[in-house]
Amino acid sequence: NAGVTQTPKFRILKIGQSMTLQCTQDMNHNYMYWYRQDPGMGLKLIYYSVGAGITDKGEVPNGYNVSRSTTEDFPLRLELAAPSQTSVYFCASTPPRNAYEQYFGPGTRLTVT
Amino acid sequence: QKEVEQDPGPLSVPEGAIVSLNCTYSNSAFQYFMWYRQYSRKGPELLMYTYSSGNKEDGRFTAQVDKSSKYISLFIRDSQPSDSATYLCAPSGGGADGLTFGKGTHLIIQP
């Protein structure tokens, strides 16, 4: 199993541009999450999904959108990128019986200038 | 209120030392207490978890939870340079709504 994969690894955006961060997992996990990690800070939850067609906001959802059309994929969309969205973005998945055991992808480093 | 406090360090100790990493939290609904390890420029990985109060040992690592004082600890015995990483505590109520992470403690083990 590849686990949780994220693309791209790095990206530089100009203010006002849009992009989609891709996340795929091959472990048949129902639950998926998007976090952001700013320097010297812990991870903050952006959005999460408990299954295909179901998404919900986390702690810091403003400026982002998500969709979950399949069990495997959970893309994160940034509309009108702002410098405050410069961060490292991590996708994670977990089986429903062990919601605390999150498997993380390698992250996407995004810079907005 | 979801809040987890953790000293960001850096904490630098010589190889072979016993390391103590700590967190405090405010939400009494937390029942699961996780420690994640994050190497530089990598995603976090689950190191250990404890359910409710008590101790749990896994090799050189011991996790300790005191729910009465809302205090979480991770002890590392015979620390190795490969233990150098950021350690994040993450308590949870066990639901699907994600984890609440501390800021992480940056640990450096000097050879």
C-alpha cells in the first residue's frame, strides 16, 4: 500500500490565484482530514470527511473548500489565495474504529506571494 | 474549549539521557491521548496512544496520563540521536472530528 499520497509537494502561488491540493489514500479508510501547520505551531484542522459525499468544517475552514466524491480522494481547494494561507498542508486518513490513529501524507508546502 | 499546551523547546539532551515531554489540556471530554513524532519535513506518525488515565510502555517509550490534573507525559529512556524530532501531543474525545494538537516540542539528542 502507498498509504496517503499528496500532490504537489511544493507550490508557489500569487495572491488571488486558485489551486487544488490532491490527497489519495489506498487503505479503504472512511475518515479523511486536512490540516495546516504553520512554523512552530501544531496542526490545525481545516476540513474533514467521514465518508463519500459527507464533509464538515474544522477549526480554520475560511478560504478553503473540499469535496469527497470517492472513498479514496479528498481534494482541498484554495480560492483567491492569500499570504495567510502560506503553510504546510497535511492530509490524513483513519479507519472509523480507531479514529485517533491518523495516517498522514508527506505534506504540501505552499507559499503565497 | 479545545486547547492543548505544550512547550515548543527546543529541548537538547545528551545521548543516553532520559527525556520527559509534557502537555496540559483543558477539555475534560478527552479520553484518548496520542503522541505523534514528526521528523523534519515529514508528516507526523503515531508513536503511542493511551486510553484514559494510566501508563503505557512500548520499548524505550512510556506514555503517562493523569486526567485529574489534565497532564500528559512521554518519557524516552536511553535516548538516541534518531529520536531527534518534534513530538506532538494530541488528545481526543475519540470522535471523527479530528485531533487537537499541541504546538510540538522540538527534541535534539546530542551524540
